[in-house]
Amino acid sequence: RWTADLVAADNDDGERYGMSLIRPFYALDTRTALGFAADHFVRQEDLEYLGRDVYELDVETDEANVFFATSSGRRQGWIDRYYFGVRYLDEDIRYPASYPGPQSTSRRFVYPYIGWQIIQDEFVELTDVNRVGVTEDLKLGWSGYAELGWSTDGFGGEGDYLLSRASLLYRKYVRQKHLLTVEGAFRGRYDLDRHRTEDLALSTEAAYLWEQAEQWRFLTSVRYVHTRNLPDDKQLTLGGDSGLRGYPTRYQPGDRSILLTLEQRYYSNAYPFGLLRAGYAAFVDVGRAWFHDDAPEWMPERDGDHFGTLTNVGVGLRLESIRTRRDRVLHLDIAKPLQDGPGVDNWEITLSGKSRF
């Protein structure tokens, strides 16, 4: 009924200390939840261009959140939950001397917020969807969350802002063995003094999973990301870390991006040493990131085919451990890019841990 976390890390490029104590909504009919979380994170982050580090930033972040939530439980197949809390965010960013802009940036928000969550009580048990050889309670129907907060000098923040975030998920069988998932997420803030949006990010994704046979699945997905007025220390990029697997991490920069993925999956019955479940994939990724608004001042000119639409083909191995923590799938991907460019190799090999196949 309670969860607790304690984190302490001392790294070459910074340190992190955090803790949380939460009593969650542990069942759909649970009526109350509450919690506290705090985090202190000092680190180095990079502004990147075509997979290369251009500027190294020193970033220090302090965050805290205290909340209480209530619910009326199940009502005619739906669950409503209402959140009331206070968030604290203090960020300090220091730029190198060669950066062609301000040498430091700070922002602090202290705000009460209200949130609303809705869940449709519709679940099915399926095997071999997001995991390998694991029976999943897959959520169908609608679910969503919306939050709005107000930060002002009177609460200890800097400036007068409305801050919001939201997410929405819809999943259904459009026909037998054809599963459609549509989801979106939003975050951003509005400066009430200057009447402008800041740090706005909207992402939408649609995925279509076709169960061709007992162990075969074909996935088609498309994801679009739209940003506006990102702070100088934040970037939208497309590359190997964001689904374009034949290219270096954080390769193409932009304030918009789109990615299409076609993936044939095979969920094997192999069970080596009684420790691992295995799956295989063959895929094609097609995507592009671009600037609709002005690019940051520090960014070089963007000429060449490597700033157009990029495509790769590849194969992958998926391994899921049965004897250790069950929220990670190991991905080993080998991909070949079909467009050349600076920093692009003949083959890109990546190893990563993800929560899905």
C-alpha cells in the first residue's frame, strides 16, 4: 500500500539525491492517494548537432512535489480521480564562455495545482504485445490526465505563469487481431506578464498492431512532435535514441519531427537456461526533424541531404529476463542508414533497455 524510493549517486559529471514516499491508487476502486517526492540533480548536458557535442552545459535542478488525491471509485465503468498539490522547480543553467548567448539562465516555479484523471474500466489479458512471453493486463478504451497550476512571485516563484500538462490514450480492437493505439501528451507554460507560450511540447502517436499468427506481429506506427519557444538548454532531435535507429543519437535538430516505423516481429518460444525470453524484429524507420520557426543562434547552417528525410533498415534482438526486474526489455539493433551524412557509419549498432518490445 506504500512505495518508497531513496536515490544517492556521485558521478563524474555531477550528483543526484532524491527520495519519495507515496501511497498510490493501488486499485481501481481505491478512494485516496497521497505522497511526497524531492530530487536534487547536478549534471552536465550537451547541446548537440548531427550527433556531435557542441556546447556542454552545467545544470542544477531542485524539484519537489506534495499531493493529495481523491476518487469516488468505480462508477458505471469509469474512474475519476482528483489531485491537489504543490510543485517546486528551481533550475540553474550555466553555459560555456564560447556560447553566443547569455552565460547563465535560471528559472523558479512554485505553484499549487489541480489535476483530473479519468480511466475507462476495460482491460484484456494478452501475451506477446509489449513484452516477450509475458501475459499483460492491456488497457483498452480511454484514459487521460490533465493538470493546471499557477506560479507567482507571491508563492516564491519568478514571474507570473500558468503551467499545464496533459496526456490522453485510446486503444481498441478495430477488428479481431487488429489493435489500434492512439496517444498524445502535452506540456507547456504561459507567461502572463509577456503574454506568450514557453517550453511548449505536443506529441502524438498512432500505432497499429496486426496479429498475423500465434507468434507473428506486424507494427505500423507514426509519431509527430511539435514544439514552440523551447528554452536555450532544451532541444528536439531525431536519431538513434528516438527511433531513427540507423543514425547517431540526437542527429537531426528541429522544432518539429515526424517518424514512421514499420516493424515485423517474431515472439520466439526459446527459453535459454530458463532465464530469458527472446524475440526478433526486422524494421524500416523513416523520419525527419526540421525548423518551422527560427533555429537557435548557436546552430550552424543546415545544408545537405542529411537534413532531409532519413531512412534506415535493420534487424533486432529482444531479450527479457524472467528472473530479474520485469520492466525492461533488452534491445540489440543493427541498422543500415540509406542516406549519408557527417558522422553516419555504414552500420549503426545500439544496445539499450526499454519498457516495450
